[in-house]
Amino acid sequence: MAKTKIAFGEWTPDMPGIAGNVTDALNCYPVAAGYAPVREAVDYSASAGQNLLVSFAGKFGGATTLFAAGATQIYKFDNADLSLDPMTVSGYSAVEGWDVTQFGSKMILANGQGKLQAYELNTATSFADLSADAPSARFITVVRDFVVAANVSGEENKVYWSDINNETLWTPSATSQADSQVLPDGGDITGMAGGEYGLIFLERAIYRMSYIGSPLFFQFDAISRTLGCISDGSIAQFGGLTYFLADDGFYVCDGQTTKPIGDEKVDRWFFANAIPSQIASGMSATVDPVNKLIIWAFPNTFGGKTLLMYSIALNRWSYADTDVSSISYALTPSSTLEQLDTFSSNLDALETSLDSRLWAGGQLLFTGVRGQKIVTFTGAKKTATVASADIDVGRSVITLARPLVDGGSGSVAVASRDLLNSPAEYGDLVAADYEGRCSVRSAGRYHRVKVQATGGDWQTIVGVEVDIAGQGAR
């Protein structure tokens, strides 16, 4: 009987299990030696009084402010009592989505229905129109010293920008650098990304927006005239790179070229599990700055929601189930020990550890919204499972397994079959004994071994070691 050690490598659901890669990586994220735990989403705010669409934050003058927005109202988080306080006088009329940016001390929001909305951090008491001549755009970003807006009703392929260092002036003149540009090909604008240069995504094209000074101010160069972005909610930026979803999969753009990152890995899996009619409007994307992940949330075809996670450093993927409707990252307000009473009257009952960066002000944190509340992904570790590729050593039987889980233990289930066209059906999970071994018995030619991590302190699912012996055919 031979002992075989199986290290859990890359999860590639678009490839067959016999190809040698991991066949499942649920509720965990990739690390160099395996997979680490994803945490549950826990409530952070009180209820807003309506379902929320997005949460976001701004920081100016050393103070951090946390916001959320629904279809008819924008809210500000009150750290003293966890309430979400309305921040407009009359509200809005059935907004379908919000796009958010910060320009200096001002938060600026676009909703595609009314004029750009603005809030002066640390001094304002409510959101209001940015200015009388601000466009009623769907998308908003900042490129160098300009606020840039796009996709106005009836002008879905037009880009507007404000005067230099003046977000309130949008009217072109001899003394203003405010102007606009129609992009003649590629369909409607579907999203933007800002920075030193801008990226303008259309249905079937991508343009780079570069500042060149007077008299044209900005130059627009086509990076692609065939590839575009199909969901503004799929756009996320990290480290000078922009990630997005095209009609054939996930890509990254460095401002000059685009590169596929999901090809033959997760692209087919995504389109098989996402609801086609909800990709354009039902997706959201963000960066987990702590774990260096790009994360996409989308409604799935089996009645729930899924987080698809991409490790920037490792170029590897995983996924998790969730009930969160939208994800983002935020800057957290600080909390004193006394203010923790508003979260729980019993410190031992806090769902988030006191060591969490959640309680430190101004920290970047993976957040989202669920129903009427802001949530943070700082709760208990989710139940994570990783499954091996098909093990083929001829007709054989697995009789013992030892899960390799750093900092914890695990349970094991085995799926064995004689033919590759037979379904891989797992037996019951078997918990490890005090020596870390799981007694199993499963015969066949092809075997998959699934490990479910156990123990609240586990850190990494590394792999599994199995005892496997040849078995003669009858």
C-alpha cells in the first residue's frame, strides 16, 4: 500500500479533472501553499429603511466618513449609534445604481437620472447637485486634475470633463478647459476607470484618455475596437491595472494592452453559473486590499449569489457563496472601547475579533451591503472545501486519508469511479481522529479527494495524504 501526498494547486473549473488541477475551491482564497479561509459577512450598521445598492467611504483632513446609498436616498453612517442617517432633503426617484468618486474634499456621485451629486466632507450636512451645469451622467471618475463623466441619456457614447481643478465648472469657454468628446465607434459607454490616464469602456471598444493640454485638452486612443466591457459593475482597479469583464471572459488592462486572465480557467464556468440577464446590472467588483484579491459578486443560476476571487500575485482563482447583494471596499471609522457597546453589550459576543482592523479608523476593508445594512467580511471563517484532481493509478482502493490543514484539522470525502463519463459522487465526510487520520474506503480507477477544513484556528488547506492500493479486476 502506497502513501500518496496530493498538494492542492490551481483551481481551473474550465478544464477536466483528469488534467491535474483542483476541481473545487469553495469558501477560500488562493495562497502560495494552498487555500486560506474566507470570512462570513456580518452586520456593521443599523437598517437604512430601504434596501441598499452600494456602500462607499471618503477621507479628508484625517477624518473618515462611511456612506451607503439605496434607490431613493443616500445615507451617512453614525459611529455613535450605528444608524444610517439620510443625507438628502427630498431623495431620488428609483435610482438603479450609483457610481462614486472622490475629488479633493468632495464625494461626487452619478446615478444616470439627475445631475451629479456632491458632498463636502467634514463640513456639509447633505448631498446636493454638484453645480447647475454638471451633466446628468451615469458614470463618474477622476483623471489627473479633472472630474470626468459619461453616458448621459441620449448621449450614451459621449465623455464630459470639468475645468482643471474645478469640479463645478462644466461649460466650455475661452478660459475653461471643460469640454466633451463623442466616441464614434464601440456602442454605448459601459464604464470608466481613472488615474493618471482614463480608460473609457464601451460595449465593443476601449479608449485611453490622455491629457495633452490646450487646445484639445484630451486625446482619445483606441486600445481595442473589438473588445469591450459588458458590465460597469465588473470594473476594479489595483496597482495601476484595471480588471473587467468582456463578452468572452475576464481581462486586465495596463493602459496600453489587454490580457485575458480567465481564459481556460474560469470564463466558461462563470458564464455557465451567472444569470445572463443580470450580468450587466447585477454584478459588483472590488479589491480586498488586505489579501490582494480582485473579487466579483454576481447572482448565480441556482438561486443565490457567488463571490469569484482572483489572486493578483498568484494568477489563481477560487469562489465563495454569499448572501451579500453588492461588494465594495471602504475606509473604516475608528471605534473606542466604549463605542463597541453599540455593536454588542458583551465583548465576548462580538462577531468580529477585537484584533480586527475593522476597529481602527481609516483602514481599507472589504465590505458590502446586505438588505438594508452595511456589512463587513470579518465574521467567523466560512466552511471551506477543496477537492483534488482525478487520481489515476489504475484500478485501486483508498483506505485512509490525512487532511493537511495548517493550524487545524479536516474532514475527508472520496469520489471514485471506473469511467470518466460516470459522475463523480462523493461519499460521506469523515472527520479526522485524534491522530489526524480519516478512515475511508472507496474503490475505482479515478479518485477525487475532498477536504473540508475544521477548527476555528485553521490557516491553510494545503492538501491531503492518502493510502492507496492496487486492486485487481474481477
